[in-house]
Amino acid sequence: MKKIFIIDDSHQGSRLDRWFKREVCDVPQSLIERSIRKGDIRVNNKKEKSSYRIKKNDHVYLKNLKLQTNKINKETFKYIPTKKDLSLSSTLFIENNENFVVINKPPGIAVQGGTKSKKNIVDILRKTKEFLNTAPYIVHRIDKETTGILIVAKNRKYAQLFTSLFRIRKIHKSYLGLVVGNFNKSKGTLIDDLYYYEGNKKTKLRAITHFTLIDSSNNYSLLKLNPETGRKHQLRKQLLIYGYPILGDEKYNLLLKKNKKKNNLMLHAHKIHFKINDLKYNFTADIPEYFNRFIKEKHLKIY
């Protein structure tokens, strides 16, 4: 195995652990963390965290590593799109240019595949004409049951650019969420510490979401939600904390277990805007038909 890697332009700004998985060996995160702690993976002969952003001309030193790739396992879970998947994919695109696409993700499809979710957006896009001679690069995620705007880069340069813009909070997202209960404030900000568990490790992360009440009727409230941070399941967790679970949330709304009737998750990534090289981009994803129908049935105003 090569002992020294010199970072070039194409990997500038990547996290150390993600670069390692892509360019050296696709191994479990725990093994990378352990190797970094032991000093078997160093940057410029110094210990760095797995989240360290590598720079051009950084020297990554490897020693005493006996690694086995996970690529065989990943191939096992690769999804092969059906003809129906590919024919419907053409309806998903909001924007398609040489550097990235913006799609309106439907419900029930994961962004990436895994042991529990084989059908996924990445593997479907990989086979579309829009990604001919290139590959999809995921720069952010939305939950499997959440619908709406998803940006997918077409090259490493724009993947790194979008990752940086998300990290410095220069990409602004707006969600529509339908919650159970009459929301008691017209606007404000939710600030909470959310807890996440990975094995025996417990992590606390601060979550910030700005909200505006659009309308409230029949014990339901329609909210515009602008997350400032990007924590996993942030909107679903925060709204539950305040006693307003998102309708259709089977994971966090315990009341659903007592209710036989199930709804789609009423959370939609509606709008996004950002700026690249002084050019402003604004995109809007149409609301799903079932979301619109429910709003009308409950006599809620959307604007």
C-alpha cells in the first residue's frame, strides 16, 4: 500500500475520513477513527481529526495499516433501476446544467442505498441521460419519506463547492411542514440540543430552526421552516419536543402506533436559494398532490 499521498486540487476541502474512504480504502468509520487516534493516519506528520479539511499539497502519511475494502458489500446493495424508474425520473428535474441538477425527490426513496434501503436516488440518477459520462455526487441529504428539493453535483469541483456552501450556511432552505395541533406562535426560532447515539457514544448537537405559522385550522398547523443548522431529523425532532409532531411521522410520533390510519410524512423541502460567482439561484419544488389535497380538506391556506 502507498505510504504517502499528496493532496491535489480535486480534493481540496474534503474531510480527511471521506477522502480516505474514496481514495485509499472503503473501510468502517470506526477503523478510520481508531487509526487516526493511534497516529497511523497523519497529515503533514501531525495528528488531525477525522473532520479535518485537507488542503492542496497536504501530505497524508499511512503506516501499519492492514485494510480490507467494503466495496464488495456496497456492490451487494447497488440498486438497478427499472424501466419505470427511469421513465419517471425525467419528471423529477427542476434544473439540469453541466455542473449540477436540482430534483424534486418523491416520498419513499432514500437518497443513498444501504442495508435497509436498496432503491435510492443516486443509483437511479446514475443511469439517466442527464448523468451520461458523469456521476452523481451527493452534497446534502433529505430523509427517505421527506419530499422536495435535492441538489446533486455532476463533478467533484461542484460537489466540494456545495459542501463548503452548506458548511458556512450560505445555502438557504425553506420547508413546509404540517403538524398536529394549533401552533401557539406566529413566528420565532427553535433552539435545542439534540442527542444522537452511535453504539455507546452519545453526541449533543445544537439545532436552530426559524419558523413562521402560515395557517392553523382543525387542530392542524401549516408551518414554513427555515433550518439554520443541518442536523439529522432536525425538524422532526424539534417539533416533537414542543408537542407538535409532523403528521405522518412514524418514527417520532408515538401516537401513530395507536392510530391505524397512516399518512405520508407531511414535510416538504419547498424552496432553496444560494449564490455562486455572484449569480443567484432560486428553485421551488412543487408540493405533492397528497399534501395539497390534505391542506384543502382541512381548509388551510398555503399562502
